[in-house]
Amino acid sequence: DTTKILFFDGDCGLCQRSVQFIMNRDHERQIFFAPLQGQTAKVVLPHSLRMNLDTIVYRRDKESTLLRSSAVLQALIDTNSERRFFAKISMLLPVFLRDWFYMRVANNRKRIFKSTCRLPTEAERRQLLP
């Protein structure tokens, strides 16, 4: 199975905006998106990853699952958009430093970013998994 799936907190405004940002750059529509609270996550991810809503999880394939900053940056790289260059440079930073910044944002995300209710387009709906 080579399906790339980015799992996110479905109740988080920042997560929804991040998904939209990545989706808008994924012109080949190769990345799918699913909430950590959804059915796809129950089938694909272990319980421990589904319960940690502060962590974005990117399952590139059965052997490769990335978390937090690595997940977001690798998903951007996989879009082949112009943003992949920034993501590649950012990946050169040590993981502990990237994830420290990631967790500062994640711990305050629901206070700063309100949930959004924008309806996805038909093309976007094909990339959204339950």
C-alpha cells in the first residue's frame, strides 16, 4: 500500500488550515487526509498515536510513519511544490529543535486558532478519508 495519509486533529483550526495549505500545494493529489479521531485512523494507526491529538502523523507507506515537524515538512516535500525547498532546508535542523517549536505551537493551538467550517471542494473531498 503506497497511500500517503496525513492524520490530524479534526477539531483543531490550525490543523485544518495546515491540511488546507498542504492540499492546495499537492497538485498531483497524492496525499490523503484523515482526522486522528476517524475510522481510517482506527484501522491504520496504533491507539497511542490516535490518542495524541497534539501530534500530526504522516504515514508515507506501511514502513514509514513520521510525527510532528517531520510529518509536516515531509508532506510539504512530497507535494513537489515550491514550498518543498523551505521544507528541505528546515529538515536539516535537529529534530529536537524542530519538535520543540512544533510543541510550543501545538500546546497553544486551540486557544489561538479557532476551528474553521469551510466546506471542501469536490476535488478536495476525494482526498479526505473518514
